[in-house]
Amino acid sequence: MKTEQFNSIIENQYKRCTDILITKAKEYSTVDRLYNFKVAAGLQMTTPINALAGMLAKHTVSIYDMCRSGQLYSEAMWDEKITDHINYLFLLKALTIEEAEGRTKCGDEN
């Protein structure tokens, strides 16, 4: 694969990821973009990072299943799975930063 094509793939993927993250922000009623992971952590008596890890595992299993199935999947299906996975890693990054700043309590609106 030539560099131009590879770079185009990366740029398009990044745009897909940011578009989805921006769209999803409009679906949540709270100003805290990490609210769902904090609430899930409370329900599961764990940390927001561990709650996200559990949700991420579901996406990882799905990707592994697709990779190992021997079936052909549409580009749209791959886009959905890959984008979800990358976005969970972006969300994990945000949670790790917030944790380092000491602001991961459920209900914190900062």
C-alpha cells in the first residue's frame, strides 16, 4: 500500500471517529461526557476505567470473531466495529486523564 492511500485511510478513519464522538455527545443529557462509565462503575461497584474495560471487551470479542470467522464482511461493517473500538480507546484516554486529575467521582460535572 502506498503512503498516500495509507494516509487517506487514517485521515478518513479519524474523521469517522470524531464525527461519531460528536454525534454521541448530543445524545447524552449530561455535560459530563464520561457520565455513563461512572454510573456503570457505581452499578458494578468498580472504577469507571474497569466499567469501560468491560464494555470494550465486548467490542474486542466482536472484532476477533470477525477476524477469525473466515467470512467476508462489508466495509461498512468493518468501519462500524473499528470505529467503535477506537472511540472506546479515546474514551479510556479521557478517563485516565480525569483519574490522574482526581475527578472520577460519579456525578462530577467538571
